[in-house]
Amino acid sequence: MSDQARIDKWLWAVRIYKTRSIAAEACKKGHISIGDRTAKPAHNIRVGDIVNVKKAPITYSFRVLKCAESRVGAKLVPELMENITSQEQYEILEMSKISGFIDRQRGTGRPTKKERRDLDFFVEESYNDEFDEFDFDEL
């Protein structure tokens, strides 16, 4: 392994992105920064550099331990990088998961006919309650 590597190849090698073209595209869009500067796909990184990767809704931070331009096995990734993402970023990620659509379990698909009738009844009932309070005789 050399003492420097292209950022797009390194991101692919340490399995942050699934393909090198996706890693290069993230660099072009400005989602990758080294230190405080955005990086182009051909930018070289060195051991000790801090790489920030913006993946909505958080920014991951990694310290480069070794440079590699060829993909390595998942078990070897900790030898190439160290995850130094702050705990605050992970809390933001957890909050975004919690604040999502809570009422329906993921993967349950569309509501069944019975669930749909119950939902319509509930909405209709609350809609009618608003008009019950209104006095139509005053019109």
C-alpha cells in the first residue's frame, strides 16, 4: 500500500460507497471534504487526514490509517480507517429515524380493506364533530 491514494478510490476501498462512480459523484457534488476543504475525485489523501462524508441527515468523520486504492474485505476496513464521528451526529440520526412515520410498521404495505374503513370512519367522525359544534340556525 502506498503513502497516498485518490479519495474516490479510498472511499470505495473502505466500503463507504458501493461503487467508485458513486464515490466520485459524491465528491463532485461536494459531499466529501478533507479537513475543511471539499475534495474532487482525484484529490490525494494521506495517512492522518480527516475525511468528512455528508450522508443525509448527518456527517460522518473518518481518520485515514492506511491508504488503499483496491477494495478490501470488510474485516480489514478497521485497519484502513477509524470512525471518529461525534456522538451528537448519531443522536441526530436516531432522532430522524424516530420522527419518521410512526403509525405504520415498515413493510406492511397498503392498508387492508378493514383498516381503510376504520381509517375513513375515524376521519369522518372527527370531521363531523367539527360541524356539530357549529350552529347552522344562525345562518
